[in-house]
Amino acid sequence: MACCVVVRGWESLPQSVLEALFSCLSIDDLRNCSLVCTSWYRFLNDENNDVWRLHCIRKLAEEALKSDLFANVPTYKAKLRAFYHAWNPNDCSRNVYVKTNGFTLHRNPVAQSTDASRGKIGFRNGRHCWEVWWEGPLGTVAVVGIATRSAALQCHGYVALLGGDRESWGWNLVDNHLLHNGDSQGNYPQLNNAPIYQVCENTASDNYCKVTRWFRLTSTKKLNKRNFNDMCLT
């Protein structure tokens, strides 16, 4: 009795099968899978499919998903990308911590201390951009920038950790100066589109004005060491 055997390639698997398989893989494995064939690449390039939705649910806190943090982040894959580039709870000063939403950095009120935190992922070269929301008063020192693993995350007194040595560059938000190796490199940013300030009205539950800054710090030079987004505050 003759029989017919149909051989189908991996690229011909139904989407429901791909969803079941890819939902069990790590992010690194998914990146490798996207290089296997055009069909898999197209499937994983859909940033709102169930694979990215399930990974979001597993990784991101429900508090973050339901908050305004992702108001301008339209896809599940983009939300996941934001999480992997957020502050590292295991790479920060002992006086600061990352809240349960996985994105908000909080500093305990410790006198005569400057404290910092690094992001989770570093880069050796390329052009990279981070968006940071700063709510509330800036304090004595408020600096964002990029730093290597060697840059200090805590010191005594109120000083600009970022930009304080050659391991980092910092943007001092208090006086809008660019800092590196302990010296001011001049005003920053030297652009027409300066940082945006938004002052909210007082409400019954908020007895002070919130000041939120949206800014983007871009590195365009080739870096000799792996650099991380960084923030120091007092």
C-alpha cells in the first residue's frame, strides 16, 4: 500500500505552533530564532503578537503595565525593551532602590551623601537614546549621563559623581553644564530644542508642584569601554 509523506520546513509551521514554541524561549533565544528564516523574522517582528504579550506579563509588574509609564509605548515588545534598559536594582548605591514597578528610582533621605544607579545594559559603541522622567525638586546635585562599570555609585558630600572622573560624562540638570573628568565642558545641550519643563497644578493629594523633565542624552562617539545610562542625585 502506497503512502504519501509530506515534508514541510520549519518556515511552514502554523502561527499557533510558533506562538506556543516561542512563548517558552528566552529573549536571547528569540533573537536567534528571528535569524533562522524570513517567516520567523516576520512573525517575531510583529511587536504586538501573543509571544511578546506573554513575555511582558511574565517580566513586567502589573503596576507598571497599568500605569502611565507606558502611555507613549504602543507595543508589547517596546514595553519589554524599556524594562531591559531600565535601572538595575543590583547596581546602585545602598541609599537608593528601584521600586516594585521596575522603573522608578527612589533615594532615601540620607544627609551628606550623593548616590547613583546604573542601567541594566551597556554599550561599547553606536548612538543610543534614553528618556528619563524626573518628578519633584532636583536637589543640590542632579546629574544624568553615561558611565562605565568603574564609575563610583556613592560618595560622601554633595558632588557630581557623573562627570567627576574620566569614567563618566554627566549632564548637570541644576545648571545645564556638561561634566567630564571633574571639569565643566560648557553649557549643555547646545540645541534649539532645550529640555521641556511641565509644571502641574496643585491637587488635594499633592501639596507641591511637580516638575517633570523629559530629556534625551545621546552618545555619538565610539566608546572604549562598555557604557551604561546612569543617574546621580542627592
